[in-house]
Amino acid sequence: MTVQDYLDWASAQSDAPRTELINGQIVAMAAERAVHSEVKLAAVNVLDAAIQRAGISCYEMTDGPTVRIDDHTAYAPDALVYCGDMVDPDSIIVSNPVIVVEVLSPTSRHTDTSAKLIGYFTLPSVYHYLIIDPDVRTVKHHSRAANGTISERTLTTEELDLDPPGIKVLASDLFGRSRRTK
């Protein structure tokens, strides 16, 4: 199945489960733990506040919109930030994310840290990929430098400088009220 076939299928569903398209196959996403939902909401709120503080023309979104990776793969990140004109309200795809966020879960850990890491950085617009682990309260910040080099930092409380688009957030704020530790 192509991404366009998938988008057409998704648009025609009256009560579709949460899915992604991986290598042409529709893959249902597992139900979320409460902590996953809480951290996802915190990430969106923190990114929104940072965008407002910076006064830039960027927008944050929670899961739902699709990010097309290639002709046969499209992911639904837990949160993202894109800049420029607002997407059409009826769109189910965001074509130019600058920041992509995934919250780890027991079922998504491998894909989020491997295939999605590679896939998101095939998109020229992506400069930051944040992988939030709510169980150990860490954020892996993968960032693309101007020369194309991808680097990784693991943070717990430190400030993340997300430029572009020119915002800063504290890693610890991305966990919201979550008190989970292991």
C-alpha cells in the first residue's frame, strides 16, 4: 500500500484505530498507558509555551497528523512542531516537521529508537527528534547540525536548545506531572 492509499483508507474510516503505515503495511498501534498520554500532553504544552515565548510562526501538534517518510511509510508521532503557514484544517498530513517527538512504550521502544530515528532524519525539514522515556525520565535528543551530522544527547533536567526553530525547553518539563521512576 502506498502512503496515498493509506491516507485515503484512513480518511474513509468512521472509527479507525490508531495506525501507522510501515513498509506498505497498516500497523495498529497499541493502547497507551496513562503515563504515555500524560507525557505526550506535557510535551505538547511545553513546546506550545516555548513557541509563544519565542514569538515565532511555528505550531505544535499532538498525535494524529501523519508524517510521510517515503512512498510506503508514514508515521504518527506523539507530537511535532512545524513552521511557516498553518496546515489546512482538513489535512491529515504534516509535510515539514522541524521537531518530532515520540514517547517510548514497551511496544514502541525498538521502532522508535531505530526505524523511526532513521526515517525521520530522511526528511530535510527535521532537525530534532526527541525520544522521551517516561519510565526512566530521560530525553534522548537527536539533532541535525548544519553540515548534516546527527548527534545524540541524553538529558534529564537540562535545557534543550531546539534551533531551528529557535526555542528552548527544560527536559524535566517534558515529563509533566509524571512521577514514574524505575
